[in-house]
Amino acid sequence: MIPLKYFKISEFDCKCGCKSNKQTITFLKMIDKARTIAQAPFNITSGYRCFEHNKNVGGSPTSSHLRGVAADIKYSNGLQLVRIIFGLTKAGFTRIGINEDKQFVHVDCDSSKPDAIFTY
């Protein structure tokens, strides 16, 4: 088990109840580093997703959550959003999505996808 400063690995378990978790060590180290830099809470609302859960939540069949290299982070205000994005970029993440309606940030380190900052 890898030591994380800010997270329990179980925070990234699939939320459907199957409790599966195939989050990669690389991703976990990067997000822990990002949290250190951000100095803001990272409330993980989605980490690893099993195929069934991903399908049930309307996730893409090529979702990075299925590969264990993604998470969604809830934010509560603009300052927290800025701190989260700052921490993520400084930690080396180059794929960040912002959902303003539901107030969460998607982040992944999926090398099979192009670098992007996007909204949805």
C-alpha cells in the first residue's frame, strides 16, 4: 500500500457498492501532490468506476475512470476551484474538465487522450 498524505485509497472506490478500485499508483501520487500544493480540500465524488457503474451514470465507454486514472473533485466556491486547478496543473495534470453546474472538477492522467482543459 502506498502512503498518501491527504487521502485514503478507499475514497477512490467505485461508488456502486462493488467497492472495486483499480486506481493507479501514478494517479494517486499525483493527486496527493496536487492536494499538497492546492492547500484546499479535495472532496472526491468519483474515482475508479466499474463498467456497470460507469454505464449507469452515463459515463463514456472510453472513460478514464474505467482505467483508474481519473477522479471528480467537488468544489464549493470560486476560490476553492482556483486552488484545485492550480494544484492539479502544478502537480503535472494536463487533462482537467470543469462542470460549473454540478460544481466539480474532472481530472485524469490518461496518456491515451490529448491534453485538454475543458468545460461541460
